[in-house]
Amino acid sequence: MAEGIVIKLTAEFFKTLSHPVRIEILHLLKKGERCVCDIIEDINIEQSNLSQHLGLMKKQGIIESRKDGQKVIYRIAYPSVMDVVSAAEKTLSEQIDHSQSIL
């Protein structure tokens, strides 16, 4: 039973990470905390769209937020999430290199 729950939660975790904007947000937050205003400048998307992405990642527990006056500051909740992202990027890079060597 517990294994099934872990499998389902793992799938939900990957589903949350399955958008390029969310990966880009994580890469920004890897460098340190950022307010929404900074994230918008770096990613160049609408605030409402950004809020949806941040909300999904916060609900999943991937990121956390805190208020600083009027600003909302975001950070990665568990730095190990970047290990997962880096592993996926490394695997994809290896796949691309392999495909290019075949060509």
C-alpha cells in the first residue's frame, strides 16, 4: 500500500516539474531567493501566468514563499530537487550526444 502511494506521489512530483517555465524558475531559485518581480523580469511572462506556475510548485512543496513587506519572496524548499533536475538534464544531454554520434 505505502509503495503505491509513493509511486503516485512521485508521478505527481514529476508532473509538477513537467513545464519548461517551472524548470526555468527552479534554475533561477537555485541561485537564491527571488521576489516575483525579479522572476518576471528574468523569465518575461505575465504575472498571472507566473503566479499559476509558482502556486502549483508551492502546492507540491517544491518551493516556499515568505512575505517581505509588499514583496513575496520564493525559494526552493528542498535543494535536492535540483539533483533531480540535473539528473534529467544530464540524461537528456547524453541522449542528444548519442543521437548525434549515430548521425
